[in-house]
Amino acid sequence: MPRLDLLPPSPDNPETAAMFAEVRARGIEIPNLYRVLGHAPGMLRAWLDFAWPLRLQATTPRALRELLILRGAQRSKVEYEWVHHVPMALAAGVPQAKIDALAAWPGSALFDDTERAVLRLADEVTDGPGASAECMEALKRHFAPSEVVELVLTASFYVCVGRMLRSMDVELERR
């Protein structure tokens, strides 16, 4: 049970209602995470303003970022994040076989060197305290500096997502 009540899909607060309308305009039903974050409209605004550019304006391939997010969710044991991002990964072109192999990625022949650098980043950032110098060097062999920033921010943000979900005990939506 969530540690705060979920706001209704049409909340009374006009600021929160407007943000929920923005999310719906993207073709997305209001996730339970946002129904908790909406208790603090300024924080929900900050969340949306950080999360959506990571998702929609990054230049690194979406499939790589979804692998990174899924691996972080797996390491953190955050089912909510995993369930939400598997369909996004599939839509971005990640084969189901790679999703199934994530738990054993270091020994899998399915992942290329670029994916391995990203998955190592996911492991190191999720486990903390952050990416090692060797991990960053591996990323720099495959990505421009701006892309390295995107990937580190994405890995770090989704650690925050998982910690928020677990701290607030946000339940997966019933579908």
C-alpha cells in the first residue's frame, strides 16, 4: 500500500491537474508514481521537466537507454520500473532475447561492446557510489562527451526513480 494516498486521476489542485493533462496529451495514463508525486506540484513539475527530456530529447539511441534503465531496475529490484520499461524497450527495438539475458549480460554473447559499456554504467551507478574511471573511459570510446553526460544522467535519474518508488511503496497499476 502506498505510504501516501494516490491522488485521483483528476485532482482538485489546478497546477497538478494541468500537469496530469500534459501527460495525458502524450497518450499516457497517469501512472501511480505521478499520482504520488502530485502531492507536491512543484516537485512533480521538476520531475517532468527532467524525466521527459531524458526520454525524448537525448541523442543516444533509445534502445541503449532502455537497456540501461532495465538493468538498473533489475539491480535495484524495482518491479514497477521494470514493468513500465519493458514495453518501451521492445518498442525501441530491443529484442526480447536481450531483455531476458540482462541478468547475465557479462557472460552473454548477445551484447556488443557499446552495450557492455552502457550496462557496466548501469551496474556501477546503481550499486554506487558512481561510475568508475575505467567505466567512464569505456563510455568515451563509444560516445561523444554530450552522450556520456546523457547516459550518466539517465542512469542516475533512474536510481532516483527506484528509490522514490520503493520509499513511497508505489504499487504497480492494475491493468
